[in-house]
Amino acid sequence: MLRFHLITLFPEVCDAYLNASILGRARVAKKIKVDYQSPRTYVSNKWGKVDERPYGGGPGMVMTALPVVKAVKRALSRRNGKTAIVWFVPGAKPFNNKEADALMKFDDVVLVCGRYEGIDDRAVSMLKAFLKGKTGSKFLTYSVGEATLTGGEVPAMAIVDAVTRRIPGVLGKDESVEERRVASNAVYTRPEVLDFKGKKYKVPAILLSGHRAKIDEWKVAKKGAK
């Protein structure tokens, strides 16, 4: 079973999505396990404060390093398998289907969700030192899209989703994974004709032909056109 560990200040935001539909069923079926650790648990001040003003000036606040590192260590405290720690960096290597396949090979995937202006960069050096000597474990940096987001929770959920749906049995049939078959961005279903504001919208005739080779050609062409 693949275990995901989300290091986040807002587990309730993530769990609402990761406990629904296909991902929720995958958790129930023990195809995956999702755990959370909050850096706020590991602060040393009585206010639960996890951020400070940045050295060198600038707007906003920066998450402190040690609470994040301690949260990761706690998540992995009873784990001895192959571990990937994922750190989100704008402009880093884009996360894609190939990377999703690679993450499936790990026993534990830790997704570090930053907030505010980011996390004190010394946490990176600490986490790399933590992984040193652990066979098969890696520190990985990804970007998920080019837009700037409020935090790392959305990218983390995207990775859990992309990896989970590739696990055998999660989608029911392996052919349901789009990139493993001929698929198009344009899809249609019943009824064959839709009437909207006096105009009829029809399903492309090729999809009704039953000619599999021609249909696949159409899908390839349609995918390339978008």
C-alpha cells in the first residue's frame, strides 16, 4: 500500500477532496493511505506561531524550518521503506504522468505544503541530510502548473490524485487510464442529438460508425487540435 503524508497547516482542506469519489474508495480499499502532520504541532512557542518575517526584507511571512522538518520526521518515524520527499518550487521540473509513474515505486511519499512566502530554505538542507543513507529514498522538487497558488495543498492533492489513479484496481480497468490508450480531449454521450435554442448539436458521425481504427484516428487528430 502506498502511503502519502501531507505536511500541511490545513488538513481539513485536503481531506475533503482526498476522501471523496475514486480517491475515497481507494483509501477504503487500502490501495493508498493518507496521513497528515501539521507543523504547528511542533512549534516551541505558546501561540502556535509557525511564521516569521523574512531576513533581507520584503512583504509577507516565511514558515520557519524546524517545525516543518520535525513534522516530516514524525511522519516517517516508523517507516523504513523507500521514501520520496516532495518539495514544491515554482519553475522546477513539471510534474507529469512519467513522474507519477515514478512515485508509484516508493513506499512513502511526503508532500510538503508551504504557505505564505514559502518555507525557510534551510529546511531543504535538513531534509536532504535526514534522507542521506536511506537506500532508494529521494528528495524531489516539482512544479504543478505555472500559476502562483496560495499554498502547496492544491499541488499535493493533484499528485495524490494522479498517482493513485494509476494504481492497479483503483479505476477498475487499467484501460481507464487515459494516457495508456487512444483518448481525445473531446468526448460525447447520449442523447445523440441535443436541441438548444433552435439549433441541433449532433455527435460526430465517425463515433457512431463502429469503425475502431477510424475512430482512433479521429481521436488522435482531435487531441492534437486542442
